Amino acid sequence: MARHYGINENPLLPPHFTDAHRALIESTREFTLREVLPLANRLDPEQGQMPRELIEKMAEMGHFGILIDEARGGLGLGVLEYCLVTEELARGWMSVASIIARGNGMIGGLPACLEDEILPRMARGEHLGAFAMSEPGAGSDVASIRTRAERDGDEWVLSGQKMWCTFADEADFLTVVARTEPYDPAHRHQGVSQFYVPKQRGGFPEGISGTPMRKIGYHGWKTWELSLDGVRIPLEYRIEPGGRDAGDDAGGFRLAAQALAVPRVHTAARAIGLARGALEDAADYAQQREQFDRPISDFQAIRFKLAQMATQIEAARQLTYAVAASADAGAMQPRQAAMCKLFASDMAEAVTSEALQIFGGAGYTSEFAVERHWRDARLTRIFEGTSEIQHKIISDSLLPRPGSAA
């Protein structure tokens, strides 16, 4: 089993870290090594689905209620703790680190009338969701979505196409982003809302059909293309931005866009976990693999690769923890979340690639977990907003937008 480079060996621990933080890290790390990593090593090569038993064990650990307040059955912790748990889980399998967002990340995907009922169930892992925003023609450009939500008496009727909806089949509800008004190029951001669509676990409700998408990684669960045709939900299942009517202004679009800020920090933590796994495995392998009658860890080229990888991980970790702490203080800006995701995801792709290089030909097989870390790290530069979108968010915060007055 690989040596554990990580938080306890880190001389740059933030001063606000407490014994409670350390205990959370250690308990999650032990859970990952005992429950997650063996499962990932077995199921990922065969593209198997993570069992419900694992989800139930994670629920017992409180993983789905990290951000849910204690009065509603959650742990009542913050984004920093969310990231600490995520990093440890991602070290085993990024899909497991991602599934906790089906609770924590879906808090804003509930209508106010259902929060008291559903949040305690969500914290217990009994009511988990999936987010349906992207479409065949709307990925990074959220404002171009075409899925419609039309009012018919006391119901909304949803119709359209959705892409990249992971966990849609096993979720207990979908949060669907749709338009209450036809698309208007002159007012692209107006008329966008989110809708809560309840469903039975293991299938789709009347009016929704799905096709699994073929992926090169992110195994353990299915990602779906969905077709919505006359899906009916009560009027109160529209999720209002701050109690305002999303159909009258761009409030619904802002709600959807703002909902990506914490997930981007969450993605950074996932990227760090993946990179850590690659580093730990590569360091372990380098001490076992012999060439020229000695371990390859004796060669300066390998040693310097590992040193560079460790430094890159440490830099991403410090940035991520700082941004997470800012989020908990209510001071996180979109630019910070974008920087965090951009830096960590680019780092993870580089580090996992170098780790695979240390493994040589063995790394390009499914016999070692390093290729899983490498495949999944590549995805962190795409989902929750591509790296190019993060560059745009950051540059727009520094410079006048193209075409605007200086």
C-alpha cells in the first residue's frame, strides 16, 4: 500500500486548522483506504457501478450533510471541511468524492417549500439529486439553453434535451435548468429558472427518457443524455432566486451561475486528491521498480519529478484551503473560485501525467490505479466550467470586457 504523503507531513498547515480538522481528515482517510480504494481498483477497470452499500456507509459518516446545518440533521460544517473530506475521498476514487455533491451540492436545488422535509433526508443520504443544466448546444454558454418550462394552470410543463447529467438514474430528484420565456438573443440571460423534479430511484418519471453516455473515465456511475417531453411538476417546485420572479429578470441565470462557485472549489479539492494519489503511487512504485541494478528512485530525474509534483500539489492545496476559508467567511468572489479550479485542475493533469511517466509502460495499463487518476484528472479541466471559461472569468475581473467602454 502506498505511503501517505499528505496533511500530517505538511509543514505549511494553515494556523486555523484544529484538532477537529485533523480528526476529520484521519477518519476520512481511513475510510478511503478501507472502503473506497479497494472498490475503485476492482470496479473502475470493468466500468462497474458503485454499490448502494457504499453510499449508505458514506451517509453514516455524514458525508452528504457536511454543509447542511445541524438542526436539519447535517454536520453544520463549512466549505473548508467539505474540501478536506473531498480530497481524501478523491485520493481513492474521484467518482466517490463527487457523489457527496449529490447532497451538499444540491442544497440550493430545492424549492423553499420542501427544504424542511428534504434536507434531513439528504443529510442521511436518503434523498440525493442530479443537476441537469448542459444541453447539446449549451455547455459553457449557460445562457443559450433552450429547454422550456411553460405554465399550464397550476403546473409547469418541461420539455427539452439535457446532456452530461451524472447519477440521473439513481438520484431521487433532478434539478433542471429551463426557460420560462422563449430564447431572446437580445436578452439571453432572462427567463432562466431552476426546477425541482422528483423521481423514483433507479428510473425516470413520466415524460423523461435517458441514454447513457459512453465515457473514457469517471466510472462508477452513469452519465446521461436526457429527453424531457411534457414533464409536469407543481408551480411551487420552481426554485426562486432570493424570492424574486426569475421570469422577470436575469435572477434565475445568476442563481445557476452562482451555484457553480462552490462546486468549482470542490473540483479543485478533487483534483488535489487525484494528484496526491498519483504522487503517492509513483513514489511507492519508484522504490520498487529497479533498472540498471537499483531502484529508479535513486535517479535524480525521478527524484526531481517527484519533488516538482509534490510542490505543485502543495501550492494547489494552499490556494484551495484559502479560498474555501474565504467562502466560509462569506467573502469568496467568483474570480477566486475560478482561479482555484483553474490552477488545481491544470496541476492535476500535469502531476498525474508525470506519475504515469514514472510508471513507464506499466502506467499505460489498467493494472495500476495511476491511469485512473490520469483519466479522471483530465476531466477536472472540463466539468464545472472548462479551464477556458475560468480564464475568461478571471480576465473579465481584471480588464474591461471586450466591446465595452474602457
